[in-house]
Amino acid sequence: MRSFDDECAPAHLLAERVRANRATLTQRWLERIADRAARDPNTVVPTVAVFAHIALLMDGIADFLTDPSRECTKDVPVVAAARELGALRHQQGYDADAILREYEILGGILFSFTVDELERSDWTTTPVELLVCAQRLFRAVAAVQHTTMSHFLDLARDRVLEREQRLRTFNRSITHELKNRIGAVLGASDLLLNIKHLDDGERSRFAGMVARNAREMQTTLENLLDLSRLEGDARRQRQIPLAVVVGDVVRRLREAASSGNVTVSVLGVLPHVEVNAAAMELALTNYITNAVKYADPAKPQRWVHVEGEIRTDEGCHVVVRVTDNGIGVEPSARAHLFEQFFRARDERVAKRVEGTGLGLNIVRETIEGLGGRVWAEFPPEGSMFAFSIPCRREGERSAATSVSERPTAVA
């Protein structure tokens, strides 16, 4: 029989076993998380380095078992590991409830491990020692959970503050834009009403000014209405298959595409994933509409291709691309495409293209709000606008379906 002078011998023995089995316990924990959330274990913790760092949580729990008075300062490895896990989960788009459930799983694994070790060992324990050991184990898990949650919530708060600042800036910009548009409409209207001897050219110019600014205000308000649909709890928003969203948007833009002699096609096989309906409709509508607007009038065949895939190189993400053979974007304008009120102008289409410069900026705000990103690329001809968002359910990553085996054409 083994014995210790310490008041809680089982805690020392359990700490030894936790340290010796830290990699196994960590792997078991991550597999349980993956099973419960229908995720791939490789995306729960995406790299070996991160796995090894998170395994340090087991050392921290073991240290707390042997010395519950140990102070957890920021330079202690277990604190760094717990904070890194909080940062990783924030980056992956988890919510606080998911993190609490992860630590619930960890507590269950460690208590089961303790029971197994007690049953197979020759430890001599008293009921009081067992209770003290269980209390230390509970407090150890709670301590690392608290550190992870605190860092996660700090990052979430920072993101909220950043978004609030961006929203205030956006509100100021949109107010200024609408004020200018209303001023232009009122000014041109006054001229039309009060000047009796306008020639036909001047009257047409002022009427065009009223119509153009009214359309710009209408587009701006429609963009704001689309953006308002994305507010609220993301878990309450409608989630539908990506293929359905793409099909609906393509059908809705049929008339605009036809008027410009542009063919819109869904290429290849779309992944079988569910996405936020409002966000995807907004992003796809904006991308496809811009591609149709900026079609090259000199080309006899004008096309827009929509395609999607699952990428797992840096976690699991749904990637959607809208590619066209249009006029492209001048190099000097490319860095500013997603800025508020910026419009890339080209003389070849200037007379038939109107806009507020808000669309791409709203797409960026929307996709980044879902934890994703937007970007554009420019091949030798045309352009490619894309966005990616985190997968909702990791089990969807390997399945793929399409609305049709052939491209869906809209002409």
C-alpha cells in the first residue's frame, strides 16, 4: 500500500496520473467535443502545436490538485493555454454556451478517469480524502474554464465595441450621403418649378438630376433594409441550403441579366451546407448585380459564373466565388472596392451604371459579422469577387450536392 503525509493523498496520486496521461486525456476531450458538435477533430484544434499547448491545461489541473492555493498569474503556462483556447474559439465563431459545454465534457472525462484510476490502483483512501480530491478537481476545472471564458468574453466585447464604432461611422456617412442627395433633388426641383424659360436641354438635365438622385436614395434605403434583416440573434435567423440561396438569387436576377445579354451560370457541384439566408442573399445579389452592370459591351459573349466549395486548410469554411469576363477594375481602384461610398468608374459603362458605393461595403460588414471575410481577385480578363464564412456543422464538409448536374443558366 502507498501512503502520503499530505492531507489528501489521492490528489497527489491523481495529479501524477493526469500528468502521465495528459496527451491521452486531451485527445479524448477533443474527440468528445467533435462527436457532440458533429465536427472533425482536426478543426476543433487545427494544428499539432495548438494541441500540445492545450494539453498544458492538464498540467495546470494537476498542479492545482497538489496545491490548491497555487496562484494563477498570466505567466503561468496553464493560464496561457486557457487563454489561447478562448482566442481560438472566438476566432472559430463559437459562443459562450459552446465553451461551457466543452468544459462540462472535460469535467466528466476527468471524473471518470479518477474513478478508473482508483478502481485499478492499490491506493488507500478515506471518504474525506475522496471528497477533498473531488473538490480540488472541480475547482481546477472551474479555474481553467474561468480563464478561457474571461479571455473569450474580452475578445467578444472588443469586437462589439469595434463594430459599434464602425456603425457610428457608417451612420454619419449615410446621413451625410442622404442629405446631399435630398439637397440635389430639392435644388433641381426648385429650378424646374421656378424658372419659366428653361430650354429643353436644361429642363431634361434638371429632371435627370432629380431622377438620378431619387434612384440613388432608393438604392441606399434598400441596402439599409437588407442590412436590417441581418440584425438579431444569429441562431434565430433562417438557415437554408446554399444551393437553394444561389438558385433563388439567380432566378431573381434573370431580367437584369437578360437585358445586358449576360448569361449567369452555377458551375460544378455546390456543397451541401446550410447558410444564413439573409446574409447569403445580400452578398450574392450584390456580387452578381455588379458583375452584370460591369459586363464588357465589346464582347459578344458575356457571362457570370457562381461556384462554391468547402475549404479545410485553415479550419472549415464555405467559400463562394462570383467570376465574370467583364471590364474588370483598374489597379488604382482595387484596394478601395469594399470602402464606404467608393465606386470604381469606367468610361465604357459610366452612362449605364449607377450606384451609391455602399453595396460592397455592406457585403463586407455582413460577412465579417458572421466571422468570415471578403476579397476580390483580378485574372487577365474580368474579375472574381468571393467571400468565405465558417461552417456551421462540420459534418457537412464532406457532403456535396448540386441543384442540377448541369450549370443553371440565366439569359
